[in-house]
Amino acid sequence: MTPVDRRTDPAAGTDSLLQLTEAPPLPTGPGATRCLAHPQELTLRGIPVMCSACRARRDWLLINHGRNVWVICRCSNQWLEPEVTRADFDALIFFPDGTLYPSIDEALAALGFDGTFTGIYLD
Ligand SMILES: [Zn+2]
């Protein structure tokens, strides 16, 4: 087998680019933004979370970035929830599905938390 010189062989460069697009590394560590569907009620200190905009009581999306966790409702209302810690989030995310989205907005649209399903529980 002949060693490939990546500086002069254009095919070698293409291959490595292709590998990057086909298998992006999963985001991990404190800088990653992760999201988690939470179809059930979310109870904090014994009180079920309720959306202040549409009064929904379940079917949330939780987004974690750094130490912060946001709760997003189907109506697209969202708020920082200091009662949910990163450790809580880690405990809930048993099976991360590995889906990557280019931005939070695209994730919210793809997962149905952009207001399209306001007033509807999807389970
Ligand atoms: Zn709502």
C-alpha cells in the first residue's frame, strides 16, 4: 500500500472532509447545548410546572447549556428554570438520540416547539 500525501493528493483531502460531514462528533462537555423531550409532567419541589402563556402542564422540551436548563412549551414560551440543574438534566437523559441541529431555532422547529403545536399535547 502506498502512503497518501494529504498535501498533494486531492482525493485524500476529499475523503477526510467527507468523514467530517458524515460523522460529526457528538457535542459533549460544558459548552454543548443539549435538548431532551419531557412528555410527562415536570414536578419541581412538589409543584407541577405550568406554562404561564398557555397553561400547559406537560409535554416539555428541556434545553441544557452550561449550568442552565430552560423549559420550552409547545406554544414556544420558554424560561430559564433554576430549579432544574445540569445534574438533574444528566439524570433524565438516559438515551441521548445523537441528533445534531445547526441551531437552537432549527431544533425547536424540528421537534415541534416553535409554536406550531400551541395548545396540543403530542403524546
Ligand atoms: Zn405554553
